[in-house]
Amino acid sequence: MAADPGKRSQTPTEPYAGRWVARLQGQVVGQGGTPRQALRAAKASRAKEAPQVEWMPGAMKPSLPPLVERVRAVLPTDQELYLVGGAVRDLLLEKPSHDFDFVSPGKAIATARRVANALGAAFYPLDESRDVGRVILTEGLEHATLDFIALQGADIDSDLAARDLTINAMAIDLRHPEALLDPLGGATDLTARRVRACSPDAFRADPVRVLRAIRMAASFDMKIDKATRQALRDAASRLPQVSAERLRDELFRLLQAPKLATSLRALDLLSALVPILPELAALKGVEQSAPHAFDVWSHTLQVVNKLDHLMSLLGENYRPEGAGNLHSGLVVLRLGRYRSQIGELLGQELVPGRSRRELLMFAALFHDAGKPATRSVEAEGRVRFIGHDQVGAELVVARGEALHLSNAEIDYLGMVVGRHGRPYALTQSGEVPSPRAIYRFFRQTGEWGVDICLLSLADFMGKTGVDLSQDALAEHLETLRILLEAYFEKREQTIAPSPLLNGDDLIKELRLEPSPKIGEILESLREAQATGEIHTRADALALAKSLL
């Protein structure tokens, strides 16, 4: 008999809540995560009979988002189409989702085109050979991506069984949206907060799933079960076989997720760190002198944690309860006034889908990557790392190139890692940053100076652990406040003043020939103007003459 999600029996159903059951004369003779599983279980003992298959509601009751209901309304009521994967998981967790995957037995691109036309959305045929189409819907500030994919396998059960994790292997048949298709027990794993592989070969078949499993565990505060941990470890050596683009994209999703330091530890424990970021594995055991309380690897994890916390304190989604200690309160007090500007900057995308926030996290991973190669010990025992910032910049640039990042992203990483120590050097001078120091800092760092200030603060706060001095923190925060004030409030006066003269003026007024000397003079004029040494065109001409 056909499955009937709407049918209800008077027989007690608690043991089968959230499952499909097969009944004969009111008696349960089989059960499973999908109608096919329930029917197959029933046929094992009642091969010649035709049971009724029905859905038993459980604690997790899927309720389709309005956008998916709009998709349903576009299609014929009998069209076979399934909402699958992460959108179903998020639905059960009552989390918002902006990415929706649908699978159908065929004509996925045609379905995508039909939905796009009906919703007034953009349509893209992503892969005609695999029958994959994409719909991108933009309404106001809201964006949603809907992918329509041909079924992989003979039926929906086969499609779901071939996925990575059980929590991503659930589906909803849009013809019967009140029922959940869960052949591998993903809903139970969600409730148990457990990450479990769909099959022993799930990661060997596609090693990039190793990163995804770790990200899922961190994102949803779940534990990876023992068998899955071993499967991840076995597949980690295959990560170099993954294309640079796929590895990059999954790595940046990991950078977007919470608890990055936890994910990095998991990558290390599962032997997946060396295949993707070997420079970080080299940091372990590299000891440092006081005031550092950690080796370089542990310090890097501390910095990542601190940076994530700073972004929450100084980002657009700040919540006052996040500033629950004296150090956090001091950060908010000194720098909180620039929260909206910092949040806007970190949200900027150098390429679609990869923001400055993730790039800054990536830079934090590599900020001390040059230390193993530059470590030296002085006669009195002090450990030094002379030039580690520039070596680190070279390493992060090489890694960015290997991951096929854009030129703009690679330039960003090289600048942020190479200059990350500059703000603290200003603090260590013992003096308030002068107008000349401020101007030269932003001349060197350009638009990435704000990002460097944030990394500098995380670096400073990640040195000593619980022994961080409040006075020392206040001193460094004052340096950063002055730099950020100059950038956000006094930019035209102290960083990029409108020029009093240009190259043509110099050639005309001083009767010069075009040469590099003109550029040098113009830079000297800009610095003098930013530092308040000159104010008028006449001042600029007088200074230019003195420089000849």
C-alpha cells in the first residue's frame, strides 16, 4: 500500500515517534526512517501481505519555511521533489537557513528555471551534465540560494545514504511535508548532539568531508563518535588529493564557524592539519621567553580565540553580556565607539563569499608562522625571533597562492601578517603615537591598518593567559584607540589630507623635469601636511623648494 503520512492509529505510538511504521490490521510489523525502510522491514516477516505505511510524529516536527512553501505552490502537487541536507537539519534545530538544496528524480534544471520564473529570481544552470540548477532570490536585504539537483542513486534512500553525515542525510518530501525521511537516524543524532558518518567510506570517497565534519561538530557543539573519528583519521592522508578550490572553500567555511581553535585542535588530533596547513603543525613545541606563557602553537590558538571574542565585542552583533570580565569591559570602553565601522569593514568581501573577517582569521593563524625558522637563543637565555613577521608574510602568501586565493586576498594576508607587530612596537616606545607615526603606519598598511590593530590586540591578549595585566592592556588599548580615531574620525587631517600641490604644480612652479624626485617630494609634502607642519599652498611650495 502507499505511504500515508496523514493517517493516524489509535494504537500507542510512543516507541515509534518520529519514525515510519508499517501496519497490518492495526499491528506494527515494521518500522524505519523512511517508508521504504518500514516496508522492507515488514516484508521480511510478512512477504506476501501489503501493509499500510504511516508516519508517527515525534518531538521534532518539521515545519517548512515560507520560502519553501512558495516553491511548493509553484509546482504540481504530485511532483516528486525533496528538500534535503543542511536545510532540513537547520529546520529541526529551529535555526534560520538561507541555502536550500532540493533533489528530484529528473529535470532538476527545468524545475529550477520554473521556480525562478515564478519567484522573479535569477536562474543559473550550474552543471548541465549532472542536471544541477541554481536559483538566487534577493528580496530587500535578504538573499537565498536554492539548488536543484538530480537524484544521486535509484531513490531518495540511496541518495541520502551516499551523503557525509547522518545529520545531513535527512529529507522532506514536499508532497508530504509533515513527515521526515530519516533513513540513518540523523534526528536521533541531532538530539544526542552526535556527529556520525553515513557509512565507513563516507570520507575516503570525498576527503574534503573531513573538514566539514569538524565544522559541524564545532558549529553545533556536538561530539564526533568514536567510529567516525577513526574514519576521519584514515581519510586525512587523502586531503592533498582534493582540488585547491574545494579545499579553500571548505577551509574558509571552517574560518566562518564558531570555535575555530577547537576545530584546529581536532584537525591536529585527527592528523588532518599537516595535509592542509603544514606551516601550523611546525609551531608545536616552539618555546618562547616571558612574557609569553605558551609555545607558539598554543599561543596561536589563544590568539584565534581572542580575535573571535574581539570580533563579537567590536562587531555589529555585539551583546553586552559578552563583556563579562574586566578585560572585555576595558576593550568595549576604549574601542566600542567604532563598533559599527569595524563591523562594516569586516563584512566587506574581497571576492564573493569570502569576507575580511575570515581573511583576518586566516592571517591570525599565520601571524607567528615565521617563528620556527627565525628562533634564536641569546647568551643569557632569551629567545628571539628576529624577522619572523616577514618570514610569516612569505609563508602566508605562498599558502594563499596554493589555495588559489585572489591577488587582493594574498596582498591582504601578506600585509597583515608582515605588519602585525607594528602597533605594539608603538606602545613599547613608551610615548603616545605622534602624528608622524600615525601617518606612516597607515601609509604602510593602507586600508588594512584597522585589521592589523585588531590582530595586534588579540596577539597581545593571547600572550600571558590569565595573568594579563590590566594596566598593560589599557596602555596598548590607548595606542589602538589613537590609531582607530585617526582612521575613522580624522582621516582627512592625519592620514589622507587633500593635496596642496600636485606633480604638475611642481613641474610648473619649480621648473622641474618629470622624474622620481617629484614623487618623493609629493610624499614629503603629504607627510608634512598630515603632521601639521604645513597648512597652505605657499607652505607647500616653500618646503618643496627646500627639498631640492
